[in-house]
Amino acid sequence: MLPLVALVGRPNVGKSTLFNVLTRSRDALVHDQPGVTRDRHYGMCRIEGQRPFVVVDTGGIAGEDEGLAGATARQARAAAEEADVVLFVVDGREGPSALDDDILGWLRRLAKPTLLVVNKTDGLDLEEALAEFARYGIAGMIPISSTHRRGIDELLDEVRERLPEAGQAAAPDEEDPARIRVAFIGRPNVGKSTLVNRLLGEERMIASEVPGTTRDAVAVDMERDGRPYRLIDTAGLRRRGKVEEAVEKFSVIKTLEAIERCQVAVVLLDASEGVTDQDATVLGHALDAGRALVIAVNKWDGLTAYQREQAEALLERKLGFVDWAERVRISAKHGSGLRELFKAIERAHASATREFSTSEVTRAIEAAYAANPPPTVRGHVAKLRFAHPAGHNPPTFAIHGTRLRTLPDSYKRYLENFFRKRFRLVGTPVRFVFKEGENPFEGRKNELSERQLARRRRLMRFVKRKK
């Protein structure tokens, strides 16, 4: 277990920027607007030759106990309570504030090893900036500029001196091949954060009825039935024309990056609203990335029998283009249908990551060709000679032959359905790469000899006399 360091402070003092500097990443969303960070965000601080530790970024404590500000403050306090060392981040340009005084009083009652990190000191007189915070009586006071990476080495030295030999945080393993990476995506306010909290059994994400509560893509590791998972909660995706704020644009980018990193995308739909155009757009993002897909219809418990019948008909009509994706009816609030959801995730992951041999793929393409040969196009028929696997997640097959450019889209869909049925692939798209063999005589002109030319001239004269 690794030590845990928590970044705590009021809004807009540079905690997320410092988190990105310590973890050498861009995982935390950074913007000048206060209150961008809301959920806890964990990352690794690795320095060559030094013992690594886990860093947790938190939202700003704004001194309110209700609404989103209160939920954000509770997340920050929970991170500080489980931390081994607390970095109390303040703004060196603005100086001490009444809110900083309140946070310091709470940290003193918490009795954790605490360092006072005076951020945004670039261009300031360091002695004067530190003198303003001297009344706090904290021995460990380090001036830094997280934007320009000034004072970071001194801060790390002070942190390492206070770290215990063993902490309580588990090291996040980004490269664990056995861990299934699952991203929960959908439009705003469909219950993604509520579902992640239900799966974890704790209030790990801030869940609210206010659309757009989640702004960052937050990954959390868990284990279920002996199988490790990484759950990624994402911000809701709206239509491009309605995305106006810069923060929301960055949230959309983070969501799209999460889709690219995951192995299985769980698309949440609101059963009470049906399938909207925006839901189809979200599905399109997952399809473009080639991710395995599970459709979770949330809030199913709140429907009457008639409403469920209508919802089923709407799903059949509007989700025909992804009929290979399993649909699970769940209730994130009450926890119904979660076992079926995990079974669907495991089946989709197994299909998307399955390894194929060249022989079985070639036999499959021969069987598909024998059962239904390609149609004749302009007097020519394409020939499918052999095939081999070309990748996984999604399963990709390379097909070699001649005149493959003449294959119509309908025949390509036939091949996709044939492979899906033959190999029992569920919940994953199937892709094909068509490769035609090169014609060795293409571009070569047959030059006639003198004897052939003389014979050709005699033949032409004979033909003209006949006329």
C-alpha cells in the first residue's frame, strides 16, 4: 500500500494544476473558472529513484453545506480524512481569507501532517508573500508556482519527509491486462454517477438532479466476484450546438478520451424519455471508437406496465442499427439489474478481446462465400481467397481476394452478420479490411517485335482487300 497525499483548499487556488504537475499528466480538468473540480481524482506521483505515492485532487471547499458546493466539500473532507499527508493550498496573490481560516481550523481538528503550499507566487516577493500566512503557525510553508513548476522540487522533498513507510492507498495499475475498463457514457442527467456510486457501495461521485454535475472523467478501481474492473464516470454529452461554455467543451473532450481508453462502453438511456437523437449521437461516438457496447436502460422501475411496453417498442425501432448490443433494464437508484449488467459487460469484453487463428477465419470466409457468393457487378464477380485476424477490440479481419472493390455494402453487412453468428460475438462491432492482390502486369506495355509488326500489317491489308 502506498502513502496518500490530498490537495485541499478553497476554489480556484490551483489544486488541479498542481495535481497535473505532480502526476505529470493532464488528467485533471483545469480552468480559470472557480469550482471546476467536484469529484475526487486520484493519480500517481512517480519520481525516478524515489518512492511513489498517490495524489488526490479535490474540489474547492466554499464554506457551504448544501447543494453542489456542499457535496464537493464533503468529497474534499473525505479525501483529507483518508490521506497520510495534507497539502493545504492557498493563493499567494490574494493572501489569507476568512475561508482559508475556516479550512485551517478544520485541518487542525483533523490532526493530519499538513504542509501549507502558497501557490501563484511567480512575480511576487516571496518573503512578503509568506509573511502574510505566518500567522497560521504552520512550520512547513513552501512557496510554489504550479503553472511554471517553480518550487515543486522543494515541495516534494518536504512531502517525502512526512510520508509514512506504508500508507492506505492502493497503487493504480494502468497496465493490468486482466482489469476490464468500463466507461459509463450518455447525455446529461441519465444516472451515470448514481450508477457508479451504487456499484461501489459508497458516495464516491457527486450525484445530483442538476444536469452537468460531473465535469471530469473520473476512474475508480473495484473488484467484483474476483474480477478487477476500472469504472470511468464521464460528463454528459450534449448536442454540439448547445455546448457553449469552455469548461463543458473540455468535459466533452475528456469524455471522448475516456471512450477511447475503455474496453466496454455502457451507454445509459432514460427509460422515461426513450431514445432521443442525442442518445443516438452518443452511440455513434462509441461506434466510431470501435468499443464493445452495452445499452443500460435506467429508471426502468419507475414505469408502469403500459409504459414499459411502449419503451420496448421504441427501443426496437430506434436501436436497430446496434441490434448486436445487449440491452439491460436497470435501476441505478435501487440497484436492480446490476448482476445482469455485469454479465453483459463480461460477455461484450470477452467477444471484443477474443483471439482468432488464421485457419478458423479462412474457413469462416470460405463457408460464407459458399453459402452466398458475391453478386455480379459490371460483369465481374469478386473472389474471396483467404482471411486472417488483423486485431481485436474490436475484432478485425483482413480478407484477401480479387475485385473486392466491387463488393456492395449489403454483402459486407452479410459477412459481418455471418462472422458474428459463427463465432458467437455479442456486444462488439466487427470490422473488415479488404486487400486486393496486385496485378504483376499492371502498367506494363507489350512491345511487338519487327516480325510481329510486319505480320500485323499483312493481316490489316488482307482485311481491307476483303472489304
